Amino acid sequence: MWDHYYQKLKSFYVDQKVIGNLHYAVVETLADFTQDKQDAVTLYQEALAMSQPDEPRYMILISMSEALARLGRKEGAKVTALDGLRGASENEDYYYISEAERVLKELNE
């Protein structure tokens, strides 16, 4: 069942991209559910490139840092998590502050 919904989301992503109506949140959501972590990182990068500076980019950064960590790219994961932590702190988003801190703690273990 999960695969069915993932394929629907991926089809929606492709359709929206083709017609030029793709929103960064669709790309981020697809990345969140992509099992191949390198593909997820690529999608997170696409979402970041599409997002505007006043949007909550820190959520993308923190998720991307987790994917980078799973790929063994610890230094990139740390830098990305710190950027995400900075954004979450500026927005006083305590949930994402704790998520970034958790990722950084795991990277330091």
C-alpha cells in the first residue's frame, strides 16, 4: 500500500514539474518518502533551490542532513544540520530545533 501512495506522489511531482507548477513542498515531501537516500538528497537540493528565503527552508535542511548522515557524509550532514538549526532558532520553531540538535548529537557519537 505504501508503494502505491509513493507512486501517486511521484506521478504528481512529475506532472507538476512538466506543467511548470511544481511547489517546493511537493518536492520536499517526495524526498521525505524516498527510500534511496542519494535520490532524497537530490530532491532536497531541488526543493531548496525552489524555495524562497522567507519560507521555512530549515525543515528541508534538517531532513537533508539526516539523509546525508545515512549516506556517511558526516561533514556535509553537520554543516546542513547547523544551517537548519540556525533557521529553526530564528523562527523559534522548537520542534525543529530539537530535531536539529538530535541529528547533531547522533553525528557526534
